[in-house]
Amino acid sequence: MTTTKKLLPIIAAALLATACTQTRTFTNPVIAKDVPDPTVIRIGDTYYAAGTSGNAAKVYPMFQSQNLVDWQPIGHVFDEWPEWTAGAFWAPELFEHNGKTYCYYTALDKNDRHSCIGVAIADSPTSKFTDHGPLVKWTNEAIDSYVYNDNGQLYITWKAYGLDPRPIELLAQKLSSDGLHLEGEPFTILTDMEDLGMEGQCIFKHGKYYYILYAARDCCSERSDYEVRVARATAFEGPYEKYDGNPILRGDGKYIQSCGHGTLVESQKGRLFYLCHSYLIGKYHEGRQPILQELVIGKDGWPHFKTGNITIAEQPIPRL
């Protein structure tokens, strides 16, 4: 056997080893469509997402994925507007509970034109949703719901306007075990003392802390500087302290202009991924497109995005 022939298996093995160790990547956005305020849940090995639809005839487009990167459309939460609504369908929040799929959502009440939060239920994300009407009506505008299960006690949280002279607040209130009725009184979990704007919250627990990821600054104009911030507490009710190092994620100013208002989902292996919307530089009229970033808890006890506090368009393929 010649020297060349002897080397061929060694070279082939080296090339194979190099290929196996190279990190595969994807490029944000993962849904290249105008799908603001995305919500995401996992049921088994499948991920489901939905987003704001505004005044479109069909309400809340839904998507399905096996890997959080490749998303396929699977219809809408509602094929027509619920009877009590007058449009402005914002910020759906999917939630799995007792084997059912819930969708908490913002819409205008056609009786008084106030934004409030309704709820609908389906047997699964791909089944027909049955609407149960408005759930939260608070001053002239309650938006951006998020539901959290704290050891069996359900809570709904929302952004409250109309509190003048008080600033914007994130409020919370207990829910009944079926998720359809409010219980007790609302209470404040976070206040916008900096007057930055505060919305699009999601809540998770890690170790002894409850964390609130939330969005701040300009969400929607051509000058959008939306960003992601965090606060934490040792009890769901608070008090929450805001991280001194906020924001923990903002646009890179080169490809992604701004980002925020998303939902965290845990993979099969316990990894945390945040799906939020973004404006791409120079593409304002293409709308707010969902991007994916992995989240980790740092040695300082605070959440950090794995690739840093500036958006990185090219990300490693999720190892779910």
C-alpha cells in the first residue's frame, strides 16, 4: 500500500471529526413575517407559536415547529372575530393547562371601545378554540396578558394604563383553577418608575427566584429602540428588584434595530429559549419579525442571553 493510500483513512476521519464538531447555525428572524408579540409553548416534542393580528379578518396566526427554527403555519386561533370584540387583537398568550390549550388575548370591547383581556380554550393547539369572552377589564386599557402557574395557583398578569397620576404598572391577580375567572384583588408586581414604557412580560422561576422578562422603550415606530429587561423576586407577589445591568438584550444597530415582547419556552432538555419580535434595519415596513435567542442564568443569579446583550442574527442551532 502506498503512503497516500495509508493516509486516506486518516484524512477522512479527520474531516469527519471536523464536520461533527462544527457548530450548525441559523439566521434570525425565524419567522420572516409580521408576527408581533409572539407567544410560544411546548407540548411534548412540538412547539406552537402565535402572534398579534391587529384588525385582520382571521385572528392570531399560529405556527408549529419541531426545532424552534423552522416554523410552519397551521391556521388561526379564530377564523372570525369573537362576538363581543371590535378588533385590535394584540398579544395572544398560549398556555397549557389540564390537557387543554388556552389563549388569553387582548381585544377591544365593542360596547365601550376599551382594551381588555379575553380567554379561549381548545382541546389542543390545532383544534377549534371556544371563546369564553372578556376576563380582565381594568380602567381604559388592560393589555399584554401572561399566565403563570405557581405550584397549582394560577395568576394572570397584564399591563395597566389609565392609572394617572401613577405610572404604568404590571398587575397580577389570582385565577380560578379552570383559568376562566378572577379571584381576589389585583396587585402590583412591577412599576415603570423610569417612565420608559413597560409591557410584554413573561415570568419564570429558576432556583429561589421568580424572574420577569419585560420590554421597554419604543415598540412600534420607525425610531423603535425596544429592548428586553429583567427583574427578580423570591416570591411571586414580589417585591421585585430590577437588574442594574438592564437592558439584557437590544438591537445590534446593524441588522436588527430593536427587539422585545416575547415568551420563554423550556426545551426537552431544560434549555431556555426566548422568542420575541424585532424590526430589521431598513425594513420597518416588513413589520415585527420573530427572532430566537437562548437564555442562561449567570453566576450572578441573573438571566443573560447566551450570545450577549446585543442581538446576534446568526445563532447556533438549538440543542433541544
